[in-house]
Amino acid sequence: MIAMDNARLIELVRSVAGTAEEVKNTTPLSLSIDASALILVCEQLHKNPETYFDMLTCVTGVDNGPEANTMEVIYQLYSIPFNHSLMLKVILPRENPEIESVTSIWKSADWLEREVFDMFGIVFKNHPDLRRILMPADWNGYPLRKDYKHEETYRGIKID
Amino acid sequence: MKETQYIFSPDNLVASEPNKFDASKLKSEEMIINLGPQHPSTHGVLRLEVLSDGEIIKDVVPHIGYLHRCFEKHAESLPFNQIIPFVDRMDYLAAMNSEHAYAMGVERMLGITNQIPKRVEYIRVLVAELNRIASHLIAVGTFGLDLGAFTPFFWIMRDREHILRLLEWASGARMLYNYIWVGGLFYDVPVGFEKRCREFITYFKPKVIELEQLLVDNKIFIDRTANIGVLPLNLAINSGATGPMLRGSGLRFDLRKVDGYSVYPELDFDIPIGEGKMGATGDCWDRTWVRVREIHESLHIMQQCIDKLEGEHKRTREFDPQALVPKKIRPQAQEIYVRAENPKGELGFYFRTDGKSDIPFRCKVRACSFVNLSILPELCKGVLIADLIAILGSIDIVLGEVDR
């Protein structure tokens, strides 16, 4: 078995997702796909013996700010047998961002997605236990959004 | 005049962190036990909500965030070089390793990775390996402490002190160094540092063997850890375990070899893996054993670094470790994911820069302790409460990194 090169990887993702745009200036290769195709693409990448991305190392959210009015969820995939990395990117609207959870494919997505939910308010559908993880359950707002306003007090305690 | 820090209201006394389990919905034999957040065996401020049937654990829910400082929010308002002290405060037991990973990431964005002088790289690896030993010592020692072995803890603290003093000599701080800078180092190592490192290795080698004999090969220790908390390899990979957790389950996977960053390709070292010597592969004993073996390997790496630092890349009058440190760090607009092998696993940094400012647009940390801790509920189904402590200790978490 030989690892796929980037061109074939893009082709494979395109054949599943319909469209897959290559993002410029990224390390490793980054592909932007449609939110609705995420689960299909991930399942394919995970199971296909030529790609075999068996590890989901990181899930990140990025808020592009109120001007761009978009948010992104970025998945870092890694294949141990092929030593190959891929950055999958999904762009979401800023109002009520929702995306399918990938916990059914990779267990590591559980806490990583909870953190993204906690920090950005992106809802992961079909997540087994979507609660805030780092912030208190009654905290207002999502701290890593670009338009987040700092709280003055929390339960009567002044925040400086 | 001092302002009032706290305004009282009865609402403030309501628990802000509700429990996952509802006491009114439990079956008659079940009960909820809260472990932590202030409990020595949780290794920091970690709260474990345990649903148990007598001594048998049915489910564990870790509650984290007590040490949350939102590093990522801070990083979005600081220039790249000023983030380094914050990086130290994540995994405060292995700050050098975290700094190394961070500096490497920013250098890769600037495209100066290949220009870093070899002497700088060897010093980086030397201090990082020293810190790796210190971190593993704490992991092994406190694990023994969790299981009731008191003496090894004093031994490791004694030996760790030598490492901390060496690093203090080099950087001026005992634990939070700010020593490895983007593009270089804070300062060259002090005169005589290499010799003292050599002395330390000579002193320390028999001590590790002693520690191994006292703790890891001890019958009581083996009885408490063998076949406990077995993490099968496929589960380990699927749930994102890295570092000694993954190697304990039997996969020879070390980013120092796989990615070959810094000068690691020029150094000779082995990757120890769990072989199931005392029970099933991937149990608590295997993870501890991997850590002890890694201490030996780190000593071996240090030896080679010192040889290079005294020979091929020795100190010269002209050598300036800050020569390549950029005055202004403004990488081009890009996205990058960088990873490095920390003592606890894969530490990853995701950066997004816009090319117009000196601060990152987004800086995300993939913390190894965070992901490794998320496997705990999986490992603890159906074990005894005493074994939960053993499993938690064998994961080796630092809450500063879990919560960031």
C-alpha cells in the first residue's frame, strides 16, 4: 500500500463531497467542504484503505468576525500507517451554527467538539453529551467569538 | 480605597456547576461520589463525579475547567514572542517542551526553520530532554504516591531538584522558563553547563535503576497496576491517545522519530513500547514502564547532545543565540498545524495569521492531557474505586494543560 498523494486525495474527497475547495497557504493540505457532506467524507476517509485517517487529532473553531459573518470548524486528521495529514474545513453561518458530530467515527471528537461548542457556540448535532466543558454551565456568551464582551461580574465576584 | 470585591446575593450560592447525574433518578443501590476538586490524587483541580454501586464504578464524569484561563483568548491579543510565557503555564511540569513546540511552529510560519544554528537546536533538545525527565519523574513518583508508595516520591523530588537547578542556572527560573525564543534562545547555556549535565547523568543513571527496582518491579505495585485500566490499541488510536498512553498500548509511535523535527534525526534513541510484561498490553503498569524506559532514552539523547555541544558545535565568542530572533514577528497570511512530542503526548498548535498584524488571528492548542483525560470514563467502567485512582495516575495529566 502506498500513501495517496495530495492530488488523488482531493479527487477522492471531491467524488464524495461534490465540491472540495483547496485552501491556499496551509500546512498540511486543507480542503474546504460543504457542511452537509461532512459525515460522508469523514466516513470515507476513515474507512478507505487508501486513506485510512485513523486519528482525529484536533477540532478547532474559528470565528471570522461579524464582518465576514462566518465561522469555521477545522478538523485535523492524521493517518498513522501512511503518515499523512489533512485539514478538513467546514464553513458555517454565524447565526445558529450547526454541524453534524463526528463522534460516531472518532471517539476523540467527544471532548474536542464540546470545547468548540463551549467557546464558539457551534452546536454539534447527535453529540452524545453536548455540555459546556471549560466554562461554568451558567456562563453567558461564547468567549472566543470575536465580538465577545467581557463580563463585569460573575456571581457577585468582580472580574478585573 | 478598596472596592468591594464581592457583592452578596442569595442566588450566588446556588451551585454553578450542576452534576451530570440526578440523585433522585438513581437506582436504589447506586450512589454518587464526588472526588475532588481538592483532592491530592486528582493531581490538581479535577472533579470526578463517580456513579458507583458499592465499590464498583458504573460511570465517571470528569468535570474540568477549574483552572481555565483561556490561553487562546489571551493569545489573540499578544504578539507572538509575548505568548511564550503563557505557553509555559500550560504544562508547567514540562515548560521547555511546550516552548520548543511553540517556537518551532512560529519559525515554520516565518520560514526560518532551516536557518536556526545547530548549537541552538542542540541546546533546545538538551533542555527539553532534561525537562522530559523531570516530567516523567513526577508522573512516576506521584503515581506511586497515589498507590500508597511514599518513599519513591521523595527520591524523585530529590533528583528532580537537580534538574530544576540546572534549568534555573540556564534560564533564571525553576519551572516557567521563557528560555526558548522564536528564532533562538534567551541566552547561551552558562559556562560549565555541559560538564554539570554530564555529572548529573553519571549521578542519575543508577538512581533510575534504583527507582525501577523500588517501585516499578515491586510486587505490591505490580499487583495494583497490572491488568488494571487496559487500553486496547484500537481504542487508544480512535480516542486520540498519544504519548506514553499510546506507546503503552503497544504502538511504536513517537513524533520525534515520525516527524523528525529539530535535530532528532541526528540522534540515536529507541522508542520503548508496552509489551504486556506483567499483564495485558496497555495496562497501568505498561504505561509507567514506558515512562521509566523513556527516562533512560532521554539520558542517552542528552549524552549525545552534550558531546555535540562540547565538540562539533562548541561555544565560540561570536556565537549569539539571539542573532536570528526577529525584532518583529509578522508571518504571511496562512494556516498551519504544528505538533511535537511532549512528555505527555502530542502537543499541537494551530495558527491562523492574517499577514497584517503581529498577533495571531487564532491560536489553538491541542493539549495532550486534555485528550488523554477524555478516555478516563471509557477505562473506568466496572472497576473498583481504588483502581480509578490508579488509572487516573497512570494517565499523567497536568490540569494546567487540561484547562489551559
